[in-house]
Amino acid sequence: MKRGNQQHEIVAAAAAEVGLVDGAPARRVKLLPIGTIEMRDGRGPYLLRDRAHAEQVVAATRKWLGGADFNWDYNHQILQAGSEAPASGWTRKEELTVEEDGIYATVDWTEAATARIVAKEYRYISPLFAAKRGTGEVLYLKNSALTNVGAIDLPGLIAAGLSGEDDDMSYALIAAALGLAASATEQECVAAASTLKAKADATPATSAIAIAAGLAGDASVEDIAASVSTLKAAQVDPAKFVPVEQVAAVNSRLATLEGERAEREVAAAIEGGKLVPALKDWGLNLFKTNEQGWRDFIGAAPVVVAAGAALGGNGQGGGNADTLTAEEVAACAALGMSQEAFLAEKKAQTGAAA
């Protein structure tokens, strides 16, 4: 992927063979020589003018690294977007130093890299650096790699196919983060980023409304509007539904009215002589639980006490809860009730009245 108006480029050069010291890879290696760096394919030349310039390059490299160590990999896999790039070694940024003939690094090789260098599976180092367009001046080092492409001379050669624009790696990562292919153009990246920004800008204003409407927080404005319209259409019709409190109040009022009606009906039956006062509660209960049964009973019941007459007591001017009067005995016969059951009802009512 190319960007316009680039001021510098990335160059990977095979510089030197990694030597062995006492059977182990040398830890102190030269990354770049001071002077002109010639490339096998004719590009360049690239320039590390003098020691002062080399010191500037090391300072810029340390700044670019930030808090990280200088990385070594294999065959510049860091340039291959989406692929693994295992480290072959690490150099602390303070161990990037300048000597009279160039820039050096002290490398902590990994165990795997040590074994591969000793086995001559990898023999050369290839630093990756940024260079200024036009002048070829080296700006800073990005990393270095173990490679099998040998140097023709020192200073060495360009690693074929590994040069590119300064921000190629960064743009590949940006494209991947945006869900695009590594080959996406600058315009495609900008368009994707603009779409994401528009969604992000809209989210704070609509997410709460979307969630309240039963949608995901990132729902579109159109989906939110449709959901709200549906909810509005489904609002409760007050003509079809009554609040629970009102229903309870109506039920209470109906119960009161039913009780009053039962009292009137039973009182009329007692007044008409079809029910003795001792059976008032029984009559009320029958009316409330089975109004038709009550009416059938009253319709068929004979007059057991003359209308308006008072029931006699025990012949001594008062009622006795332990005995039945003659009228009550007659009522038992008319109602088909045993005298014992009638007497029990009478005692219960007498006790309640007391």
C-alpha cells in the first residue's frame, strides 16, 4: 500500500555474517557501517555520514522504541502482515551504541536462534532502517533479522523484496483493525474509519433510547423509530382495561350490597313467618351461597309462625336456649330439620347475641 508525499522509505539490508565465539553466536554485532551503503539492486546509495550522524540515528531509534527493546526476528517476518514473527533475539535500547566504524548492538539471542545459528541454518544479519528520500540519509533503525541472504561486501546488499514505504507496516495493521484486506487503499481505510466514527458519534445520543426500546445499544435510528412506533401502537386502551384498585373497590361495594340484600330477604322471611329467628344466620348463609336454593326453600316452606306474631318462650314469658318452644318444634317439622340440630343452631345464636 502506497502513501503520497512520503519523505522516507524503509530499507532492509544484509550487512554481515554472524560469527561464532567459543562455539556460540557472537553477541556484539555491527548493524550499520559509517559511510555509504551500496545496494545490490542499484537503489540508494544510503548514507551514514559520520559518528555524529550515527549518534543521531541511535538517539532517534531509542525514541522510536519508547519503552520497548530492539527486536530481532527471522527473515523480516515483521513486514508480513498477519503472519507470526517470533523473536530471534533482543537488544536493550541502551545497548545500541556507536563506535568509530558504525552502529553496534549487543544481542541476547533466544535459545532457538542460538541453535539455528550454530547449525548454520541462519548466517547473516539484516538491519531494517528508515532512510530519507532524495539524500538516502539513515534516519533510525526499526529492527534487525537473521537471514540466509549473504552480503556481497561490507557494506552489504538490499534484501530482495523487503523494501517499502515508511508506513507500509502501519497501514497494513490499520487496514486489519478496520476489517479490511492488507492491500486496502488509503481511500478505503479513510472511508472505513469515517463509517466507524459516524457510528461512534451517534451511539451516545441514541444508545439509551435504543436500550429502552428493547434494542441493542448500537441500533440504527431507523430501527429505533420503528420500535418506538410499535410500542406506541400497543399502548393500553383505558376503555378496555380497569386498574386493579378500582376493581377491588367495586368488588367490595358489591359484597356490601349483596350483604344488605341478603339481610332484607331473610328479614322478610322471618317477618312473613316462613323462617324462625333462630335460623337467621342459616338463612343468610344459604342466600349468599345459593340464592336460587334459598328462593326454592322459601317458596315451598309453610308459615310456621303467624305473620307478625312473636315466638313464645318456655311458658314463663321468655325463651330458653336449652329447650324448643312449640313454634320451634313446628318449624323443625316444616324444615325437615332435627330438633337437635335446630337446638344447636339456637344455642349458637343465643350465645352470639349475649
